[in-house]
Amino acid sequence: MSEFANLQSASGILNLYKPIGPTSHDAVARVRRLFGLRRVGHAGTLDPLAEGVLLVCVGHATRVSQYLMASPKTYLAQVTLGATSTTDDAEGEIVSCGPVSCTRADVIATLARFIGEIEQVPPRYSAIKRDGVPLYKRARRGEDVTLLPRRVRFAALHLVAWAPPHVGLLMTCGPGTYIRSLARDLGAALGCGGYLSGLVRLRSGRFTAADAVSFAELETAVAEGFAADLLYPPDVALLDREAVIFEADSIARLKQGQALPATGQPTGPVPYRAYSGTGELVALLTYQAVADNNQAFWQPRRVFL
């Protein structure tokens, strides 16, 4: 009973290894049941076909999920050439088939076109919402959905396996990227079609698949009373942000949402981290300078305590 109470007050980031099959929502629901908590969410969707790192935010850590989602991701993908799918992956219906006449050199040369910042059209079956309704629901209803391209970035993209019609790709990309769209667009550029037939998320920010916890390991940890030890502190998502330490009276004001006078000019990306003298993450701050009277303030954006 004491361990269950401890889990109910838990807060942190769980590096979960999602297997093939469940949705990201299913994975969150399972963590929610194990921890006995409602305040649980994930930081970056993995489709049912995909496996690997799924960052699950528990308790107050849900407030840093947007910063986790903004971090770069590394994937190992298998693309099947010579066919297309209604969903751009193996879950959909195969709608066209044809010969694969391209060579390994052709694939390498074509991949080079996708490195850097590109325009990418999301899959018709995606969780992107249009007027509050996910596109996959509109597509299943047979609605004609107009998809708008958006800017995404591939920092690295390598061919690591060549066994036609299957190719293996290792890539690092920014947020909002659809690997299904890459598979579709690569197949189109090669003139033979293609779809995503396997995907592993190897890394999300500083979290890796090698360090991820399986559901079986998590269930054992809950049963044996050390599940809370598997959670990373919420500020792990923000270690690249400048930190400021405050005295107790200032901490009390921050908890009430009050601004504090600031001295000096902070550097680096916003928000900034506010800590108590005992090392607790208290809040995320913005820095506001007032030109009229040459003053500056720390303004709390999110408060954790």
C-alpha cells in the first residue's frame, strides 16, 4: 500500500520501450493503470507498427512534454520498394505493385535529396487534426482531405541495408517528421513506389532504446516496489537551458506566480530553470526586460511545486 501511495505522488520521465502492436495511447493507459495515476502522457507518437523509445511523462513531468517532443529523433526504418499502401505503411491496403529496377547507388543518390530541410506532405492517415478531427478519422470516412506540406528536417539519412525490395535506413530528424512519408516519397522518387514496413525509434533526445524499460520490467518494478526509481527527473528534458537558484522567500513568490527582479542578461534558449537552494526544480521562467525604467524580471511560466 505504501508503494502504491508513493507511485501516486510520482513525477518524472519514463523511457519506455514500446513493442509492436499497441498504440502510444494504449501504452500510456497501461502506465496510468500501473502507477494509479491519471496525469500521464507521452512525448511523441509511435504508430502501432513501430517499436522503440516512447517517452512517457508522469505527474508534473507532463509540463515538460513539449520540450521532449522538440528534441531530435533517431530511427532505423525498413522500406519496401515496388509497392504503395493506403496508409504509407504495412498496416494499410496495398494498392499498387511493380518491379524494382533501381540499384543501390540509385537509392543512395536519391536519399541525398531528402537531407536537410525539406517540404513533406503528411500521410492521409495521421493524427494531425483538421477542425478538431484527426485526419485518419476523416480518411476512414472517405472524406477528400487536402494535405498541406510542412517543413521538416533530416540531419542524417543513410542506407544501411540493401536486400531488394527491402532497404534499411538509419536517420536522425527533427520534430514533426513522418517516416511513412519519407518511405512513400523515396519510392516515388525512385519510380517504383514504396511504403514503410518496419520502424524502430532508437533515440529521442538524450534517451536511447538501449536504456529503455520494457512493460515486463516495469510490471516487475511495480510489484517489487521500485518503479518510481525508473523515472528520470523532469528537468532532464531541460538540461540545455540556463539554471537560476533562488532563496526561500523568492521560491515562495514564484510558487504564487509572482515575477521577481532579475539581474544580468541570461543566454541560451527559453525557458530558464528555477531551482531552490536544495536542488528542487521549482519553475520554468522567462526573462522580461522593461526598457522604460531599465528593469528586468523573471516571470514564472510553469510552476512545479
